[in-house]
Amino acid sequence: MTLTVNSAVRDAAGFLTVSGQLKNTGSQPFANVAAWRGNELNSSGASVAGVTLVDKAAKKRYYVLRDTDGRCLCTTGLTIIDAGQVVPFFAQFPVPPNSTSQVEFSLPTFATATVKISG
């Protein structure tokens, strides 16, 4: 599996939306998506709810936002990703201060990556 982050964009409503894609580069279906939901205990199901952002300068960790029913504001419905399949993903977070220009992006089972924030 490969993970590509295409953007991390601030919006006027106070959200930071990170979007990108997951691609199965293997020759077999990938079914280990449960690790991506982190310690998810509510109704989001198979999702990328385990993703976090870390602002190292401010020493602050950001978790995926939730709706009023406790479901993540992120890609859900992930079960099996077939060989060669590309799946778009997104996750919304509270927006970091304007002085924060980059964060560390971490999704379980993938290496942490530095992501620049725009907007």
C-alpha cells in the first residue's frame, strides 16, 4: 500500500482538510484496513479515523473531528482494497494557528510524513 497526501488546506470555517489517495501496489487484495481506524470505538467503522497531525513547534496533536453522532469527518467504508485499486481519502481536523505552516501526518501502518498547510 502507498499513501499520497495531495493537500492540507485551511478553510474559513475553522477546519483543516487533508486529502490524498491510498493505492494497493501489490498483486493481492489488501484487507488490513482495521489498523487505520486507530482506537475507534464508535460507529465510524472501517475508516481512516486513526490519522493524527502533530504540530511539533506548538507541541500539539490534532485528532480527526467528529459529527454530532460521534462519526469521524473522514473517509469511511473502507473494507478491501483490490490489487491496483486507488481509493481517495480525506480527514478533517481543527485548524492549527496561522503561524503553523506544516504538520506531521501519521496514519497507522504508514511512515510519518511532513505535510505543508495551504490556505
